[in-house]
Amino acid sequence: MKTLFKTTLIALALSIGTIGFAQDKKANNIDDSKIGLQGYSPVSYLDMGLAQRGSKQYKSIYNKIAYYFTSEEQKKTFDGNPKKYMPQYGGFCAFGIYAGAKFRVDPNKFVVSNGKYYLFLNDVEVDAKQLWISEKESKLLATANTNWKGLRTK
């Protein structure tokens, strides 16, 4: 099983690298628009376990990044404790961080665990969310947290 896991991990890094997912040089997974989570609501992820696209009408700025929400109530919840609602690893693929690389994500691929949420890429050949779920989370987190310390500034 460990050999299969390592092979899959290598395949993930290679397949993503070859199809044009470049590593982002920022600590947050955003593009030039500076909109966090591709417009999806961080409150929906964490409090509801749903991937819901927010609206410009309900927008907050936190650390120079705009976050959208589905309602005024969600916006107020976020504004009361924005740090709580930040995605892990700056919104980059959690499994990618575990593997030592930053990858953009599919906002519909996520896991909520222990009061945090983790986003994942979805590639034709590799389902990073499924890889994360199939392994022991504490082991993945230990490695990912260590890797993130170095990756967050690259």
C-alpha cells in the first residue's frame, strides 16, 4: 500500500506539472483579482460543509483579499472571526502541500475536519481529495504542516 501511495504521489506531481498547473509564488491561492476561494464562501465550507459561491453584494476584505458570502448573516459571521474561516495552506491543494508543491484547486473538492477545511485539486488522472481521505490524516497533516512552512513564502 505504501508503494502504491508513493507511486500515486509521484504521478500526481508529474501529471499536474505536465498539464500546466504552475506553482503559485504567493501565500494565498488567488489570481490577480485578489478574490479568495474563487468567490466561494468560507463560511459555507466550514459551518455548513457546502461549497457555495458567494455574491459581490456580501463581500469582506481580509488581509487585502476579498471574500464573498451567500448572505449578510454569513458576512457578519466571517467579520466576527475571519481567521477562523481561512482555508488551510492558503487555499492551495492540501495533498499538493503534503507532496511539497502548490496547486490550484477545484472549489468543490474539500474536506472539513476538526474545525478546519482543506481544499483539493481534481485532475482527470488524480483525485487528490480521495488520496487524502484514504490515508491517515494525522500523518498527512504533520508532513503538510512542515512543508507549508517553506512553501508559504515561495
